[in-house]
Amino acid sequence: MSGRLQGKVAIITGGSRGTGAAIARLFVAEGARVAIADLREEQGRALAAELGGDALFHRCDVASRDDWAALVAAVREHLGEPAVLVNNAALLDIAPIDEVTEESLERLFRVNQLGPILGIQAVLPSMRALGYGSIVNMGSTDGVLAQDMGLIAYASTKFALRGITRTAAMELGRDAIRVNCLVPDSGNIEMSAPFLPEGMDHDELMRQHVEQILKPPPWASGFHRYEEIARMTLFLASDESSGCTGGDFPVDGGYTAGRRFRP
Ligand SMILES: NC(=O)c1ccc[n+]([C@@H]2O[C@H](COP(=O)([O-])OP(=O)(O)OC[C@H]3O[C@@H](n4cnc5c(N)ncnc54)[C@H](O)[C@@H]3O)[C@@H](O)[C@H]2O)c1
């Protein structure tokens, strides 16, 4: 299949690197015009240049309403009315409950939780004018299952994102605007690396863990999941998922399905 987003304009926040960059590449390959919205200018501009005339980079702090207004104005001028929004930008911080600071809690709240709400508000006029829209919020398995590793600031925003998804789906469904939450177990190691103990190979540990649940089929490379996350984002963004709204869509190799007790 190809052209699954033909003619559609999509905004991808946090698209300069990692998961967001993989999504931008797949969306352009599937016919979308894509706006990469991020604070990382150099990487974002390089990616937009690589993707050609169907992509642009726009510097945007997702926690700023003014930045959202400027982003949407630029997208409308250069690409057209956005029909797709991928709220993918996020920050991580790790500290146990008795050490976490208000500054950390507020910083992650502003980017991971307020940012997606401001984004939804910013694209609503365009989606209403088009008569449809699809919003994909990038959640995390940390918004479904708790882990004992100092994730109070991050996990609280990712749990909240599933509530934002459902509430927005209820309010916007009458405008044919769908809102879904993707739940990956992995992403860019550069996001978590600053917080991991030295020498810890997080990807390898995750791979070993999830491959006990789901053996990768012979044609798949197994863990790492950028492409799998991008493909689920494509499905949710495209008209193929016209029956889906308000849902959680895990791409986690069964990680949140249950506990596995067999040795
Ligand atoms: N890395 C993981 O292990 C993992 C696991 C599950 C879910 N996720 C989720 O996947 C999504 C993508 O993360 P990733 O793994 O690609 O990490 P990443 O750090 O490569 O990507 C996050 C992007 O968001 C951008 N960003 C941060 N603050 C911003 C702001 N205020 N305004 C605009 N852009 C901002 C960063 O510059 C970066 O490019 C996030 O929502 C993350 O929570 C990541």
C-alpha cells in the first residue's frame, strides 16, 4: 500500500529526532505534507531538507500557546490546513517521590500534558473547517503500568494523556475529529540515556523482556520498534482507522497485556 496520507497535512511535534523523525519519514513516504515542530532546530531543519518540498521545520515550544499559533499559521500558509496532529514531543526526568522537585513536576506537566492540550486547541479551527481530523497522542507504557524507578513526574503526565485522549474524543467526535493514544514501550534511547546507570543497555534489557512474551516473527528484526510505532501512528492518522477514537493502542510486544510467571 502507498499514498495512505495522500493530500493530507500533518503536524508532528518532537519530530526532529527519534520516534517523531521516523513518523515524519513514513508520513512523507505515504503522501503527506509534514510540519516538524520541535526545539531542536539543526536536526529538524536537516530532516526537513532530507524530506524535500513536502516537509518543513518550524521551531515550536509545545508549552507555549503563542508558538502553537505561529506554527499553525505557518503550516496553513506553506502546506495547507492540518488534518493530522501527532502530539509526540515529551521530556523525561527521573527522581523518587521524596526527591522530585516542583520544578521537575511542572516542567514535565507543561511539555507532556499541557502541550498536547494546547496543540489540540490550536488545530481545531483547521480540522473543523476541513470537516474531519485525526489526533494521535504519544503515550507510553509508563502511562499504563507503574515501574519502581522514579517516574512520578513522567508517569503522571502519561497517565493524564490517556484521560486527555478520551475526554477530547468525547468532545470532538461530533466534528468528525478522532483522538487516540498510542502506547509504546520504547523510543529513542537518547531520551532515557542521561538517567540510566552507566553501562546499562536499556534496549537489550527491554528486548530480552518483551521477547519472552512475543517472539518476533522470522521477517521482523525484533526490538527496536521505531518503525512499528510509526506504522501504528500512520494507521491512526489515516482514514483506515475511521472507526477508532478514544482508544489506547499499544505497540509494546505484549508488555502491558499481563504478567508472565513462567521462568
Ligand atoms: N524513549 C523511550 O524509551 C520512550 C518510551 C515510550 C514512549 N516514549 C514517548 O515517545 C515520544 C517520542 O520520544 P522519543 O523516544 O523519540 O525521544 P526524543 O527525546 O528523541 O524525542 C522527543 C522530542 O521532543 C522534543 N521536545 C522536547 N521538549 C519540547 C518542547 N517543549 N517543544 C517541542 N519539542 C520538544 C525534543 O527536542 C525531541 O526531539 C515521547 O512522547 C515519549 O514520551 C518514549
